[in-house]
Amino acid sequence: MPAHPRFIVDSMLGHVARWLRLLGYDTLYFRDIEDWKLLRIAKEEGRILITRDVSLYRRARKENLEAILVEDPEIDTILAELSRRFGVELEFHKDDTRCPECNTRLIYTTSITDVAHKIGKNIALRYKEFWICPKCGKVYWQGKHWKTINQILESARIKKAKLVSKTMIKERRIYVGEGTTNNNALSTEKNSL
Ligand SMILES: [Zn+2]
């Protein structure tokens, strides 16, 4: 698994693409794309496919592509699962974030002159940190919605912790069944502490 995985999402999961981009992950999303093209891009660019479509998921797995089938549409659940499986960091990094609209890496600035022509006076007076997209020109700041973003990330971290502990309990059960003299069982016990 790459240290900084890249993703491609199906056309039903635009909100997942926006979130992953916010968290700094290179994520492709097309409003309208045929399945075979989606699979081809995933294969050629080594991207993990995220989909709600069971048949698309099966096709991807058949072709040995890394893929995840989203069953629960709640964003915190999806992020928790992506974090557990692919190591997605559930933290916002101001120097490593992408444009939710176009996936381009954003430029961080505290200079009002960089963004003054793009924002209203009230925003300029209220905020000190901005992000500029060098491709589509959009300017972002941590507005009122930022509180919600942090709440969702916190909820995703809690859900991830639960998922991880569930997996560990399952593993422990398996090892207990196989006998405690197994070396793997000991190291699993150690890791779970
Ligand atoms: Zn952009």
C-alpha cells in the first residue's frame, strides 16, 4: 500500500472526493463516466476505487484492482473505513490540502494582498488564513462550516478506533482457537495493547 494512496470515486460519491481532497489525497471524480473508463484510469494510475456499485466493485476485484465498496453512505463511516484500510489520515493539514473542486494542491497564504481581489471585505477582516487554487482560482478560508468539518473528523476518528478494536477482538478469537503457544498470537496480543 502506498504511503499516500490515490483514489478514484464513482459518480455517486462526489462528497467523498471533496473530503479526501480536503485531507490532501489526490482523488479523481467524474460526474459522468463509463465504468470501463473508471476501471482503466484506476489501473493505469494505480488508484484505489471507491464505489457504491456492487457490480463495479466486483469487476474491479476481478481485475485485481484495489477497491472498496461503500455500504453506509455516512461520510464519517466512510472516512473511518478508508483510514483503517488505507491509512487515510483523519487530520487536516494546512500545507497539504487540495481544491475540493478540481483536485489541485492548494497554496496556503496569510497575505491579504494575495487574495484581496477574490474575497469580500468582511471575509478579509475576519480571517487570516487562506488557500488559493492555482488552477481554478478559487479561494478558501475556514468559515462557519469549519466547526462541522472538525466534528465529522472527530466522529470518524472515534468510529475508526471502534473498527480497529473490533478487528483485534476478532483476531484474538482466531488465535485463541488456534492455541496460545502460537508466536503470532503473542505478537498480536502485544500489538493490541
Ligand atoms: Zn481548483
